[in-house]
Amino acid sequence: MSKPESATLDGEVTEEADEETFTGTGLNRVEDRRILTGRAEYIHDVTPEACRSMGLLRTTHAFADIVDIDTSAAEDHPDCDLVLTAEDIAEEYNPMPCGLDEMSEWALARETVRFVGEPVALVVASDRYVVEDLIDRIDVEYETREPVTDPVEARQDGTLVHEDLGTNVPDGERLTFGDVDAAFEDADNVLENQYSWGRISGVPLETAGVVAEYDEETDSFEIDCNIQLHTLVDDTIYEPLGYDPDDVALNVPPDVGGSYGTKIAIHRYCTLAAMASQQLDGRPVKYVEDRIENLQGGDMHSSDREYMMRLAYDDDGTIRGLDVNFVDDFGAYPRYPVNQVLKPLSVVSNAYDVDHVRYNYELVLTNKTAQTAYRGFGVDPHLYALETAVDEAAYDLSMDPYEFRHRNLVQPDQMPYKLPTKNIYDSGDFPEALSRIRDLVENEERTEGGLLDPELVEERRADGKYRGVSYTVHIEPGVSGADWTDRQRSDREELADREMDDVDELPEHLRCELRADGTVRASLATDSSGQGHQTLVKQLLADELEVLPSDIDVDYLDSVEAPTEYGSAASRMAVMLSGAAEGLGERLRNNLEGLAARHWAVDRDEVTYSDGGVEREDGDERLTRADLAAIDAETDGDRLTYAEYDYEHPALDVEAFGEAFTGKYPVYPTAAFAANAPIVEVDAETGQVDVLKIYSLRDCGTQLNPTIVEGQAHGGLAQGIGAALLEEFPYDDSGQPKAVTLFDYLLPSTKNIPEMHLEHTETPSPFTATGAKGTGEGGMIDGPASVATAVNRALEPLDIVADRIPITPDRLRRKLREQ
């Protein structure tokens, strides 16, 4: 595979042969045909013969002690197969792993319930209708407690969510890079303001689902489910069951109806269904989460933060220092993973060149449903708070926010750029991107008939409608390493003594075999949530093996067949699959050359793999792939038509990342970026915000499939608009969730997703096999901050800043009334 022109670490430009390849073309996704024709099979479609249905009794109390559970009426019903409570499962099984070593959690609430929707008992019967009736027969006596709902107040430990912990702040860290105190003392100005990010999530079309079956003969479990990262988080299932990983096989189908991180934490359901099947002597048990369960207590909420941002800057607009402080409300349990509080370190100053940074977080427990990962993994609230602070600093200096931002951007001659927090930006021209997006909007929209036509803007303002646009650049960190993600479980005092030999990374595994007809079957060890992995592998391997994509089929391995690896998260897979496909292709080509040489009884250097087959250098003979498969089938010994490859994390080979690796700081070796310009209109009478159009210039290095890149951008920006204006899981003071249906939790639709004008540039990464950068979280990472700063710009005449996400009409109206 030819590598595109790219900048090396020493700044030299290399230019390699320009070859026609499938990689880099907008090949239609092979996944789409079966999805659009209704042939895709989801977990909800899986119902084995004699399968039983499971349901859960969930508490309606935010905080209460369980005095008594009477299950007799349900158990006495002739249609009841099984009822289990926490005390029942505690006799044979273990608690689930938690995000911190000091804590544990049972799959069913034991002694105390800590959030509305927490499961208290499970019921199994012939179908879900019967199950729901039996659940109503269970009587639970509670002694209620006063819940903890305000994360800032929770830090005072007045009422403890977990009394045995002795605190509501089980984790936190204060990290200082550079001389922050001196930077703030010497700066001409210091801004200090609070910003809030409301609790949101992905709300995938397909809710959590599991079908579990225990095999008495082998004493093992077969579990079909739509969990994300099935080889990485399988410990959250086999450990509660008390089994070895090889005895619990997780199968994830090729098609999953969305996740965005939210299905990483569905292990509770997998565990309970497996326990139920074992108790029923191996009968399969199925559980499908309904929408209310998903929204109320589905363990899928994400970041819920209160920020105090401090910015030090001079009168000329130069940023001198950054001091980030935030409280993150993790609900009742810090579930896997809790590392979204640390990921922002990888982009701590966004696209700005800032040397002095302090970063302080507190992980707080409250009586709310546990939070987990969501697309962006904690970077999106950080960028929102930072960019809003930048707006306010620019206003303080009476400076155009564009000029303020442009003055502080990392310059292209600084690439690769090392942040004070030890991560590295690989490549990019941020000033050019920001200038380009501004020029585009000014030329297209600030003219007669445009959305920002000065006369039109004034006319709309006279009617109480305020229009504005903001120009911002945002970094999307890509290709996370795994080693840093247990920093919270580490003895931090010992981190200074770590060496690279102590770093333990997870490679990307890919394998393939040549079949009798000459086609290739490739197998992914990573599950998918709709990103198009099968299409990418077809493109990448087709180029490596010099065949057509149609000659390659791609399937998935279960958690027993596949090695443990990081998986599909953190804008990771395009880069990792590129490296894995490159290594796998070379290995299979070498195998086939060796097979042909042995068959012809010639030296290896007398044969060459070319155009999908092997030929002799003298040109006398050629073996097709089918020929090679037939020869291999008749040969004793190792099969040479089979190959596998493990691609190591690309940053391991870059010495400059050593400080980040050994210090267990977030390592993200690719820096995709976007320069955005949303045009918004705010109705001062109602507080309604409409996004009229979005201009976005996006760069993810080499585009492996432009069609997929474009789709990721459109979808991500739609999620970003939802986060900025619509979505939130609020709670009242009694701990009751206020968004338990899709009438309450508002999702973006065609009514509020505007026209998007997208442009793409390519600054290839010097760290990756193809020059590609991760782009799976783009749009959601940059969209909310972009929309919020555009709202700030629109309301600048009214001296109003959007200091809380989502920017709902009632919040804006409250601010307008206060003017």
C-alpha cells in the first residue's frame, strides 16, 4: 500500500509512488445492503428454541434501605420459572467489578438501593407479558433516606451515598504542568467563571439486549449480546459469574443499533441472564431493555460536570495559563470506565499554544444512575467550558474572538507539538483552517441575500431575533492507548519510577484465511457499532493482497476466540485496522510465496506474489489463490494459507510519547481537527435557538473512505447540536429522574438539523501506517462548543454568555429577564 506524502518527525517531506488503490475511495459500505433490506440480525431478533424471558423489578426510590422483599406471590404463580434477589445471587456469585478498587456493586441491589431504576429482583417466565405481571406481585418494604443529588454539596460528605467508603469523593487528582502560579501572577488579566455541562447520552436506536445459555456438560456460558468492547470488558461478566474467561463466550453480532460508548456498561444484564440460565439448568434466557428502563436506569448516562475555569491572559490577547477545575457527578457507582475525567488532558489547551496548565477534578457520587462513556469521552464538555472562557476573555478585552483565537493557535512549524500534559499533536495547520472557514462564511453569507447580510441581520434584530457566527478550531484526539486507563487504580507516587518496559499496551488483532475458491475470509477481534469496519478491512486488505474487495469477506470473533484488546472506541479503529491490515497482508503474502516455493522446489527469492497470485521469476508458471489453497490443503504441517497479525499501538515506536506512557497520562497520537462556523439565530422573546447552517472544515489525515468520513461528520454534528440545545437527564431534589421518555429527553431531528457545508483537507499523520487519523468522535466533540460560542456571539450585544449546556429556551429567557 502506498503511503501519501507526509511530514516526518524532523519536518522533511517524503513523496512516495502514487498508486491506484481501493483505500481512499468512497466505496459503498457493504454493511448497508443487509441493514437497508432488513436482513441484518440484531440481538433483539435472537430467540432460541425454548427461550425464557427475563424482567427486572426496579426501585422507585433514589435512596432507601431494603427492609424486606416478599417474592412468594410471584413464585407461587404457575407461570413463574424463577425469581432471584441479591441475597440469592450472593450465595453463588460475586459482585460486579466497579470503576474503583475500593468499591463493589451487586447486579441486584443488596440491602440498599441508591438510584431510581436500580434493579432489586429478577423474574423469568415464558414471555415478557407474564414477567411484567409477576413483577407486580413482588412486595418490597423500604425505609427511605434523604438522597444526595447536588454534586457540589455532596463533596461536603454530609450524607454518604456509600457509608463504608466514608466519602462521596472517592477519587480526584490535582495535576500541575509548568509554573501555573507564576503565569497567573504575571498575566495582565485573569478570568474566573463557572460553566455547567448537563447529563446526556447516546440513546441508541437499539437498547441493550442479551440471550444467555448455560451448558451443563461443559460448565460454560454462551452469551449473545450487544455489549461494546466485548474482549476488553468481558471481565465485568465472567468475574461476577465466578468463571474463567474461556468459559464465558460473548458473541456480538456484526450489526448493533448504535452505542457510542453507552453499551460498554450493560454487563449487569449479561450477568443476570447468565445466572438465570444456570439456575434453570441451561434453558436460554433473554432480556431486552425497554426504552424507559434505558433512559431511567440503563447505566448509560454520561458526563455531568460543574466547571470553574480560570484563564490568564495579557492585554494583547496572549493566553499565559489555564487552570481547570471541575466536579463530575458519576451517580451511585463509578462504573467502567471512569477515565473520561482524564481524557481531556490529551487536548487540555485545545488548539492553543499554552505552556502552563493546572488540572483538578473531583469524582463525586450521588443518588443518580451511574454514568459511563459517551462519544467524546469527556472531551466535549472540556472544550465547551474552555471555549466559552475564551469568548469571555475576548469580550473583556473588547477584541474580536476570532482574532483572540487566531493569535493563540499552535503554528504548523511547531508540529509535532507536545502539550504540557505530554500528549503530542501529530500534524495540522490550525491557523490556515480557521482563516479558511472564516473567509468561506464571510464571502458566502455576509453578502447580499446571505444569512449574515448586514441589512438582514439588523432587520431580524429589530424583531428580537439575534444572529451570530463564531469561528473556532477543535482537536479530536484519536487512537487511545490502553495503559493509561487504569491511572485511578495506580499508586500515583510510584508513577515517576515507571519505565517503558512497564507499559502494557493492547495490539489490534486481525486474521485471515484463503478459502478453496481463492476468496479470503478476514476475522475482526473488535466488535462494531456501525462504523463500517467490514468495509474498511475489505478496502485495506484488497490493496495489500492485490485483489478486489468482493474477494474478501469479513466476520467477527467472539470473546474466547479473540485476544483481549482495546476495541472499537476512542477514534481508534481506522488507524489500528490500517496497521493490522498492512502487517497481515505482508504475512500472508510471505506465507503464500513460501508455499509456492516449496511446491516448485525452488528458492524463496525465485517466486513473487503479484496481482493476487504467486509466479516464478522466470515467468514459466503461476499459481492462483485457488491453486495455493488446494496445495495447502494437501500438505501436512502448519497451514500457510492462514495468517494472523497483532498491530502494536503506533505511539509505542515514538520516543517523544515516553513521558505520557510512563506517567500514565492519556496517549492519543493523532490529532484530527475541525474549524467550525455555525450560524445561529436566537429569539430574545422565547429563548429559542435555531442553527441556520453549519460550515465545517474537517481534517482526519488520509481519508480511508471519504463516504464514511462524511457520514461520521454529519452524524457527530447532529449529536453535537442535540447536546448543545436539547438533550439532558435532569433530576429533581428528591432524586427522581425527569426524563424517562423521549417526550422528555429531546433528540435532534430533521426539524433542527440544518444544512451542513463540509470541506475536507488532509494533513497525513507521520505516526500511522496510512497517514490516517481517528475521526469516530468528531462532530460530537466539536459541535457543542461551536454552537455555544455562536450563541455567545449572537447575544454579545445583550452581554449574555451561554454558561450552561444544554442551552434551553427557559435558561436563556431567565438570563434575558435578568438584563
